[in-house]
Amino acid sequence: MNKVEVIKASARPTNRMYKKTLDRLRVAAYCRVSTDNEEQLSSYNSQVQHYSEYIEGQAEWVLAGVYADEAITGTQTKKREDFQRLIHDCMNGDIDLVITKSISRFARNTLDTLKYVRMLKEKNVGVLFEEENINTLTMDGEPLLVILSSVAQQEVENISANVKKGLKMKMQRGELVGFQGCLGYDYDTATKTILINHEEAEIVRYIFQRYVEGMGCHVIGQELERNGWKTKRGNTSWFETTVMGVIKNEKYKGDILLGKTFTLDPISKRRLANFGEEDQFYIRNHHEPIISEEVFDAAQQIVARRGASYKQRGKPREKYSRQFAFSSMLECGFCGSNLSRRCWHSGTKHNKVIWHCVTSTQKGKKHCPDSKGICESTIEQAFLESYRLLCHNNKGIMEELLTNIENALRTDDSSKELSRCEKEIQSIVQKRKKLLDMRLEGGIDKESYDSKHYDLTARLSKLTDERAQYQDSATHEANVKKRVLSFRKVLEQTDTFTEFDRHVFECVIEKVIVGGFDDKGNAVPDMLAFVYRTGHKDSVKGNKFKPERRNGKTAKLCSDTMSDIEKSCSAHGVATCGDCCIIVQTKINHIH
């Protein structure tokens, strides 16, 4: 057998990236503290000083830099800027060895620890953990590193559990947790109380007022932007979600709900909305309210009504509150858009409610140039006239209208659905009682009990909400039936129908087309076409029902006789005769 010659390893390390021998190792230190309290900051400064002196005191080492992250957790590496800079310099070949106090200082996540250790090891860069006495370049394997890094991760999970428990105890005592103020309220750190910000409170009251009046979050947001009002953070843009967040916030009626969100786990640190996964704590009359409880409850009813989905029942989703009789009932005859309700000269004696094309008001007059605002009272009076003329001495149309109304009421099965919900709720209550008895008798394990109890509770909560909705619908249906009885009497005596009634209007009218063109193709903005549910269509000119101007003057400058015209003005003075000039010019031209 041939003799084997052993070639001893070189004592000098080499940098394989640049293929040259290193006289001294370039060593970098990494330090980190997770909080910014005084004790932690002292430890942070001590670590930086210690490693600077320690590396400079080694003859075979040269200081490549001290990388330190202050007041940052070790569960994630994305926000640790100096740690990322350290890894970047190591991958560029500027560092040969990284020294740190312990595995927990390097990372508290097992996956991150192994990931970066292996990444550096491929570049022949070692990591020296002082407390564990581990050098990743010389250790035989990773089992010890895996075990110790898992211990570091378990430690942070235990700390997180203790912190969550402490926060829950605070909330149970009624202490505020995580609240730094919201629109309309400021947080006094000295007294730990919530105080009203009166300037911002006006914005909150305006939002609730407009929402209860029937406006949507998008429209309210636009109004806030036009008024120049800012959010709590000073933004001038108001999104729908921002407005809805204000409307749903129970703090504005003086109550407070603690535990709205929770942290899923200490590693990913994802915060989720609490839908029952964790305990919540509700405190009534906690602070001074900005709005009344009645207004808040009215807003929540609108939110629930708009957001309720009836797709499973074959019913469309309600997108608006229909607070006003003409909401979603008026259609522009020029562009096909809906008309929205607006108030001119609000707060003055000249205030007037009008309905105007949405395209014209939101996008500009050039997008629907022929449309004009029409007074609400004009539409009401025009409907009365149209209905009177259509139904007068025409019993067939009247009976057809009544039949359609009664058929519509018969298709409303709110009472049946309410009865169904009641039966299902009783069934689930009985099932929960039986499940509890089985658990007490040992017939079912805790895991199965918790799972089934959670499913039953979720179903019960959903049915309870449905029951409340059907109760409201049943009450509304009963009220409408009473109105229909009186409505039948009114229909049988059309001569007595002299005042506008919303329920009558909604029962007989499919839609109203505002504006149109005459036989010659000229635009007529005040033309009103009432489309009845029977299919009949009746057009009425709205100018006949236009209300008198409250600030108008009734001066008689001229009359119909030629002699009076000559006395009041001449052909040369037409431009100065006010409203009567047109009449004067017409008659004079007729004479000539």
C-alpha cells in the first residue's frame, strides 16, 4: 500500500470571492434592543461600546463596523434597517465574521435564523453567538442552532401571551388601550381621558346629519372636500371608507368598545378585525357624547338596511335609504341619469328644494346642457293633476291600480320568513342545551364541543339579525296595508284627492321622466312624463305648477290694449321695459 502524505491546512483564512489571503479577519458586530425604555437603551449603548472595544482588542481581527437596531423587535427582519445593511455588506464580501450577543439578538424567528445563517455560510461568512458559544463555520451541524433558535422563538411567544393577557386585564378594568384620539376627540395623556375637540365635532355632526337625511358616503365625502374640512390626520381627501368609519364609531354617542382588533401571532404580527375570536369589552356612558343615541341608532339602521343582502331570497340589495318620495324615481329625459335632491338658499326665507340631474351637478353642465333644476312642489302638484285627469271617470284604470297594489303586498312574505326564523332560533337553542348536557355528562370531548358550539352560536347570531330585519319589514307591511285601505277610499273619490301622498305616489307610479323634446325637437326642461305601473304614460308641463317667486314684484308696466302700450312705452324703449318688453315688442311688430 502506498504511503499517504498529509498536507496541513493553512492557518491563514482566504477570501474565496477575491481569491486572496486575509491577514486579519474583518469582523462586524450586530446589536439590537426591542424597546425604547431607559433600561433597554442603556443595554443598547453598552453592547455597542463592548463590541467596539472587544474587536479592536483582538490582534487577528479588524473592526468592520457596528450595526445596531434600536427599539425594533427581532421577530421580523424587514424593518430592521441595520440588519439588512449588515447582510448586504456580507454578501458583497466586505465582512468575514459577524459577532452578536446571542441567537435572540440575531433573530427570534427560527426560519429567519436558519435562512440568513445558511445564506452567509455560502459566502464563507460566519456568525459567532457569544452566549451559546456557536460559530456557524466550525459547528458540525445545525441541530443545536435549530433547538436554540426555537427556544428564542418560544420565548417571544410567551412574552406576547403575557402582554395580551395584561392588556385584556386593563380593558376589563375599563382602561383605554391603544387609543390616541379620533376625529372629534382628543386624548389627554395626563388624565387618560377623552376630551371633545369642538372644531372637529362639528364635522362629525355634519356627517351624521347628512347620512340620516339620506345622503351616501361618497356624496358626503365630496361635500366635506368642497367645504375644505380635513380629517384627523390633516388630509383633505375624504374617502367613502373614512366617512363610514365615522358613522360606525360608537365613541360618538359616548360609549366605547375595546378589543376591536387582535394580533394573530407574534411572528407575522398581522392585526385582524375581531369578529368574536377574542374577548371584547363594551363600556357605556364612558365619555361626553358628540351626537345623541337616537341619531346614532338611526344611522346604524340605515347602514344595516343598505348593507343587507337579500340575494339568497331572490331580492335585490338595497343601495339607498329612500328617505324622500322621489329618490330613485326621477329620470333625466336628456341623459338618462337619476335626479338628486338639492336645497337652494338653505337657512334663509328663500330656501327651495329642487331636483337636478346628477350628471349635470357632478360632471358639469356641458355633459347635460338641456337639464334644469325643477322644484319639488312642482312635481307634487303635477302628479296630482296627472292622476286626476287620468283616473277621472275611468274606473278601469283605478281598478287595475288597486289590483297591482294588492298583488304587490301579497308577494311580500316577511311574515312567513319571520315565522321561519323564530322556529330555527328555537331549534338552535334546544341544540345548544343538548350539546351542553352531553359535555357535562362526558359524552363529547372539549374540542368537538367548542367547534359545534361555535357553529351554533354563529348561526344563532345570524338568525337573530335576520329576525330583526323581518320584524321591521312586517311592521312596515302592516302600516302600508292600513294606508292602502285609506288609499282605496281616496281612489273611489278622486275629487277629494287634493294633497300629495308619498305612499299613493309610490303605489301608482313606476318612474317620472323629467325633461324631453316637443314635436319640433326643441328641449323642454320642465316636461314631466309620469309612467304609471299600469303602463300608461302621461306628460304634463311643469311650468303650469311653478310656485311664485317669494321675492318677485308684481308691477304692471303694460296691458293688452294698444293705447295702453303706447302710453307705457314705445318701440325705441323696449330694452328698458323689464319683463314686459317682450310683450311690447311682439304687439308693435304685429301692428307693423
